[in-house]
Amino acid sequence: MNEDELNISIRKFLKMVGVNSQREIEHAVARAVREGTITGTETLPARMTLEIAGLRLKAEFDGEIRLEPGAAP
């Protein structure tokens, strides 16, 4: 195994996930505000699941997306 190649590959994957996830969240928030589903002041619980079948890895990460500073859940 080449440690440098592994590290580069992981970083590229995480960058792609981060950029695309941010875009998807921004579009979903804009759509929900436009449709009146949310007001745009909420704090929304969020969960990300990372799966790599070949490693039998399934890791879940919980957090929140705040739409305003100090927003309530």
C-alpha cells in the first residue's frame, strides 16, 4: 500500500463530498424557504453516513445546520 496515494485519494474524495454536499444543502434550504416549508431561521439536525463496502465501513456523523446565528432547534 502506498500511504501517499491513499492520503491523496482520501483528500480528493472528501473535497468532492464537501463541495457537492454544501451545494445540495444550499439548494435544499433555498427551495424549502421558497416553498414555505421552513422560515430560514431554524437549526436543522443533520446526519452524514460514510460507507465503504470493501472495508465493511459504515460510519455516521451527526451535527446541525444553523440558518441563523443562535438559531433555536
